[in-house]
Amino acid sequence: MKPAAFEFVRVGTLSEATAILLESDGAARVVAGAQSLGPMLNLRLVQPRVLVDVTGIAELTEIEDRDDAVTLGACITTANIEDGRVPGRGLRPLSLVASRVAYRAVRNRGTIGGSVCHADPAADWVSALCALEAECVIAGPQGSRRLAIEEFVTGAFENALAPGELLQGIRIPRLSSHGRWGYNKLCRKAGEFALAIGAVLDDRERGRFRMVIGATRGRPIVVTHAQEVRRADGTGLNEAAIMRLFDQHGLTDRAARCQHIAVLARALDQAAGA
């Protein structure tokens, strides 16, 4: 199939983009890498009246390098991250995650902001950034605001952008010198979307010990105090506590539970040995 007819507008500033999005009354869609939006257009799953190309906006390709965090413009590609364009101090996990996203051709075009906005439950960036305690920097008609990524992703393929808003960047806190990280996923074959994702951040110097259970058919399950689901002796997972967590979030499928426990346990082991 081919997409329905639409108007294509290339903008150069955030104010231009937010104005068009606000005036369109929901009939416009932002496009950058188009790795998710392109197939949806061809299948006519979405039929916007206007496509707004934001790749010419300078702020969306900038990297702000600070001592405590790095902020990536929403149009930074996954390949840029894989290839080490992001300052590495305390953010080595980003390159590892990037290298496992789909295939190189997709990574060359796909943007980190596009993946987060698309909010596919099985996407790597959504779960990984939740574990890293990232914040979304949102530009809109009234200025900018920040929102934790676990609040930005409101459900499967749903986000918290209000009319006229777009994702400007993603602020990612740096790990301390003793910070540890683990990330694991289960796929039918390399490059496919995950059936289960487990991510662990263990950074006691910053008072952070978080786990994320991703690819749950909804928003990721974020455990901000991961010691609650770890065994009392500090090794491995407390499966009874994990099961209660699954119950709370409506994850009832037995096979899926086993898959999620397996990948989360491996991520925890990785963090312990990092």
C-alpha cells in the first residue's frame, strides 16, 4: 500500500514546529528517521494531513555535555550513539544498548527521540532509559518542561505530549565511578523486537538501585527500590516478590513471566559483575 496524501513541511526552528503542530489540531505528525512512521504511513495505520520534518532544527541534533548528565537532541541517531558520539564518561551502557537495536540500516536512520515518542513496549530505548532515570525535555508553545521518561510513556504507543508539543531532547544522568549496569533481552532472533527486557541500574554512590521490566505490552514496570525484589542475602531475585509485582501490573501469562524473570536475573548478574 501507499500512504494517503499529505502536506510535507520542513521547519528550521522549534517555534515553527510547535506552531504548526498546535494549529493542525492533531492532524500533523512529526517525522525524523521515519523508521516506525514510514511503515505506518504505507499501511495507512496513520493518515496525517501534514508531516513536519524536524531534522533541520539545530537543537534536536545537539549534545549538551555536563558533569552530572548528558542531554541528547531528539534527532541523534542510534548509530551516532553506537559509534561513540555521545561523551562516554559514565554512559558506556548507551553504546551497548544502541548496538543491539534492530539492524545497522535502521540504526543509521532511527532516532532516539523517535523511538521514545513511538513508545513501543518492546523497544530497547524505552526500557533502557527508564532504568537510567532519564528525563524528557519537551518543547511547546508555552516554553519547555521536563518529565521523567516513565511518566512520558503513558502506555503502549502512547506518550504525554500535549497539543503543540514535541520532544526536544533526553537528559541522562551519568553513572558514578562505582555505578553498575545490566541489560538483557530475549528475542526470537537478533534484530527483532524483544519478547522480554530486563534492565538494572546499581549506583549506590548516587543512592540509586533500579530495575526495569520491559516488553510487557504496556508501559515498562519500573522498580525504583530494587532491593525490595532481591533476595535478603543480596544474590539473585526474590521470585515471590517479582510474582506479586507481576500481579499488580496485570502480567498473568505464565510463559511471559518466566521469560521476564530470566532476562531480569541475567541483567542483575551483569550489574553485579560489571
